[in-house]
Amino acid sequence: MPQETTASPIGRDTPRVDGPLKVTGTAQYASDFHFPGLLYGVPVEATIANGKITKLDTAAAKKMSGVHAILHRQNIGKIFRSTPGEGMNGICIERRPPFEDDVVRYYGQYVALAVADTFESAKAAADAVAVTYAKEKLNVDFKLTAEDDPDEVMTSYGPAKRLQSERGDAAGAFATAPVKLDQTYVTPAETHVPIELQGTTAMWDGDKLTIYEESQGVFNMRGVLAQMFGLPKENVRVITKFVGSGFGSKLWPWTHCPLAVAAARQVGKPVKLVLSRKMTFQSAGHRAHTQQRVRLGATPEGKLVSLEHDYVCHRSMLEEYQENCGEATAFHYSVPNLRVHFGWARRNIGTPSDMRGPGAVPGLYATESAMNELADQLKMDPVQFRILNEPKIDEGEGIPFSSRHYVECLQFGAEKFGWSRRNAEVGAMKRDGLTLGWGVAGAAWIATRDSAAANVELRDDGSARVACGAQDIGTGTYTVLALLTADKTGVPVEKVEVVLGDTELPLGPVSGGSWATASVVPAVFAAADNAISSLLQVATTTPGSPFEKRKPDDLAFQNGRVFVKADAVGGGVPFADLLKRANLRLISGSGRSEGIFGSKEKPKFSMHSFGCHFVEVTWQPEIARLRVNRVVTVIDGGRIINPLAGRNQIEGAVVMGIGMAMLEETHYDPQNGAPINSNLADYIVAVNADVPKLEVHFLDYPDLELNAVGARGIGEIGLAGIAAAITAATYHATGVRVRELPVRIEDLLTSSVLA
Ligand code: MOS
């Protein structure tokens, strides 16, 4: 290299580039945007969970001051249904357009919308709409029984076989297995509760529609809205500059969104509709309640011979969302006989949807809990038991893993945690008058890519700009794009302008599935390469340029400078100088890469992230107090682009996992079907006081099958497995097996471990 190589910023702890905007209150979230003439919409929520609207009286509401319109089935105007189509263009979990019929299928379903000058007037008018219902018997029963669905069903994401995976003869091998376990694990409905509420601000300009929405996927939202309002996609613009987290609840459009759009169409003014916290529990998705039977058979030496994972998840009356608990079951361990099967139980509830680590998180809670229980039965160390059953390939798909270091995660974690000092006997470990419980569990999550495009500009002041219609949902996507661009262009991170969250920009991936980072890498790299090759053209064609007589092929670009490849030494010329000499403000390049998620081609490699958690709980039997005291998490998530934000991401997931294991549950009122604890006082999530010091380690093996950096995604993996590690630690401390989350004090009152 002609000049000293500056180390790439990839892999360096980098504070979020958008941090200052957020902590100074300058960052504008979707509902922070205001427009002249803006009106406010407040929906009327059904107060029954099953039945029909027999009368909807808007007379009083319409007369109230400041009210512009009361929308309902008779006057909302045409709204079409949407269909999935190709790619991430038309995904919508609740397909029914608002007010499509007068049937109510869940509590909180929108039945009318008040539009007024102020939020307060709209709320008062919504409250004044009198709705009469013919109620029918509702079903929000907690106990789930699989209904008699066909072997192949249509789900929100397309057709799916209820028999998800099968090899060998699981039932036969189980029947003759020398050691066996047959248990059922239950996870309750959970609600995402991101701090920023869902909401839409919609405005029309002729037949062009613009919406501000806190979306995890602006392009998909554009596709859905274009279909629902009969518009060409080009006429719809969706803007999402910042997202106050989503956890999946903002992946796909919810019904409030077309409602705001229809209202803006009718009143001819911008309309803002922000959900109340209560509404977000009713009609903006939740993690489905699951009931999972796991049967494991093993030899006395601890080799798995059979694994059956049979689960039922609840679904809504309207929609076919499947909580894919079997996501990781078929490949996580080596076992010759396996069967994964699912069923649905219909309930009068708002439709469930993706929530952080959908499927795999409740699924791994069940299968990893079963692994821990069987290890205890075998009197084996649960770490050794897992290592003994490490597969050589993905036995579900019959293909190799692109990169799997699960055993190393377990070994490294055990070392960091001090696992060798474990006394396996229940209640035997004490410290400072407290009983200690130790537990472990493994984690897995898919690694994949969505289609993505980007544009990179090099500018004459030595700065760069990178644009991509991806979203930053609080996870650090602004910073990742700055790092990738800095790596390729040599422009310092602080001089890279990142523009995200707008369908006017090049196609961005959905910020979901932990795939945003992996998806943008090839697009940004290709865009930067194209910008650099245009720069080399300019360098050789600009009169007076130091490279005027050269061919572009003779030149190279590194660390922001152009130089002659053949020169062993010499400083090269900064790109800004070349642009200035050519009187160019900027030079730009575009790049695009195709997604692999949902591709019909059979993949060559099984791509997943792996990890494990080691947990210590403390138990105070005198007051039945259980606390998570220490967590060591090891993640094999490919190359980590920004370890600072990466650790933060995993810590956040572990905090959410403490909530999942010990606190979170959405309760449906059997009388009216309402999610009854629909507020942050009654729906309890883990907060600072619940969270001990967390230790996060990354193995940092690049997965080069996925992209040139080898980065996978880390948004969801940290939540997988943690609940099973906490319940295993709980058992170790208290002697109580809790198989229905969350762990409650009343579960522990039967503990035999005394003070
Ligand atoms: Mo995640 S549930 O894909 O936002």
C-alpha cells in the first residue's frame, strides 16, 4: 500500500451516530411531524369480542365542537384488500380492511373513527359514538387444543405443512428409549410494548399519498397501502426517520394505518392517528400463547434417540398467523428420529404476529427446558449433554452449516461463568445467606438477507453520504451504514452522512428477522465500489489531474486516496482533491443485492446464529424472593460490525428474556375478551431494578456465505434460550420445575429448599 493503512472501523466500538440527536430531543419520530391543518383521529373500539354491530349512532358525536367527521362502515369509502405478492411488498398480518363488515371478532376491533381539530375533541367524539351489539359467546380460553385443520394450511406467510419436519420414526424410537421425558411447556401471550406508540400521519396531494409511520419496513408498507387504496406504488411515500423500537410490532401495517389514510382522503386534510397504549395491546399484534409438548428419548449415556415437538398456538378468528415454535427444533441437535408438528386454536383476540425471535423464542424455551430436564434425569452435566449431541450438519435440511460454533459458545460460556464449580444438587449452593441456582440453555436464530439497494456519494469536502430506505429501529442501523461506508471510502465515520427511512430512497430491507445488517452490507459495498470506479474514471479524464495519462485499471483506491497501483510508495491523492479539480460536487454509485430469504432455490448451507446463556439466580425462601443475579451470554453471530451496539443489543434481549421468564403475560378477560392488563402498570416488563450485571461475549467468526464482512444479525438471538436457562436455574435453587411462564411467586411456595 502506498500509504499507511488505517484500520477499518468495522469491529471497533462506535457510539451510535444518531445518539446526540436522540438525547437532545432533536430526532423526529413519526408522530412528531406536524402539518398545517392537521386533524386528529381517534378510533372507537369494540367493547365485545364476538358478535355484530346492530346500531352505530353518531348523531351526538357529529355535533360536538371541532369534529370534522365520524367514519364508519357506511361512509369510509372504498378500501381494497391486499395480497402478499412477491418479496416484501404486500405483507400484512391483519388483512381485513377497517370496517369491512359489521362483525366483531375481537375486543378493541375498530368500529368507527372520530376526526377532529384536536386530539381531545376527537377522543370526546369517539367516546360519544353509541354502538349497540348483538353479543355472541366468546372464546379466550387459556387451555389450547389443536383444532381439526387440514394437513396443509394457509398461514400469514403462505402455505405450510402442519408436519413441519420429520425423520426416522420418532414415536417408535421414543417407545423403546431407555431414558425418556414427556413434558408440556406453556408460554403466555406477550405484548411487544415498545416505548413509542404506533401511529400514522397521512396526507394526500391529489392522488399521491404520504404517510409518516414508525415502520420496520417502509417499502412493504408502501406496497400494502398502494394495494388498499388502488394506487400505483410510485404514488405512495412512507417516511420513518426514527423508531422508538418495535420488537416486531411495527414490521407490518396494522389497521389504524389504512384508517388514517381513509380519514385524510375523506376530510381532505392531514390526519394523525396515534394509538393509546391500550389499543396497542388489542390491535397491533402480540406473541401468541403456546402450549408445547416435548418428548425426548435418550440412551443411558446421553445420546438422543428421539425428539418430538408437538405444539399448539392460539390464532385469531380473522387471520392465520402461525407462531413457528419448530423453527430451530430440526437442526439444533443430532437426533436420528424427529417429528415437529403444529396445530391452531382459534380465539376471539386481535391477531398475534411476529415478536422478537418469533417462533424460535417460545420454541427454544420448550426444547431447551426439556434438554435440561433430561440431563438432570441422566445425571449429566447439561453442558456436556448438549456437546454430546452436537450435529455435524443440519440434519433437518441435510445440508452443512455455513458456520456453527455452538460447542465453543458453551465451552467459553462455562469458563467465563465458572460452571466447573457447580454443585448439581438442588439447593446445595449458598452465598451470603442466599441459595444460588445455576442454569444454562442454548440459542439459535436464522441468518439471512432481504433484497437491498443503496447509494453512496463521495463529496468534494471529503465527506460521504450513504442512502438506503432501511429503518433504524433503535438497533444502530445508522451507525452500521456509517461504518460500512467509512470502511470502503476511508471517510471518517463522523463525516459520513446516513439517510434512511424513506421510500424515495433506494430499496431498503425490512428491519426484522435480524437481517437488516446482513442485507445492507452487499448493497452498500457495491454502491461504494461503483462510486470509486466512477472516481477513477474522473481521475484519468480530468485535464491537469495527476493521473490524466493513466488508465482507470492502473489506479487503486484505499483509505480515501487514489494512487497508482504500481507505486510501492507515495501518498496518493485524496478523492476530494480530484473532485475539486474536476469541479464536481460529488460522485455517486448505486448498488443492489438480491435477498435469499424466501428464495425457492434449495440453499447450499444452513445459516444460523448460535449462542448460549449461563444464569445465576438467588433464592430467599423466607420471603419467596427469586432474582436473576448474573448472566453470561456468548453469541456466535458472525462478524460483529459494532461491538458496542452489539453488546447493547444482546443485553437488551437478555433483559427482555428476564421479563419473559419472570414477569410478562397478557391476560384476556374471560368476561369480555379484553387484554385486561393493557398498560405499563399491569403488564410488567423487566426494568433496571430487575437486571443484574450482564456479561456478553461474541465469538466473532465471520460467516462469509452471507456477505463480504461475514456479519449475521444479532437482533433476536439474545432472547432465544434465556427463559429456559432462568427456569433451569430456578429449579436448581428451589427444586420447583416451572413449565408455564412466567415463573410466579405462588409456583415457588412449594419449594422444599429451606432457609
Ligand atoms: Mo423482528 S419480530 O423480525 O422485528
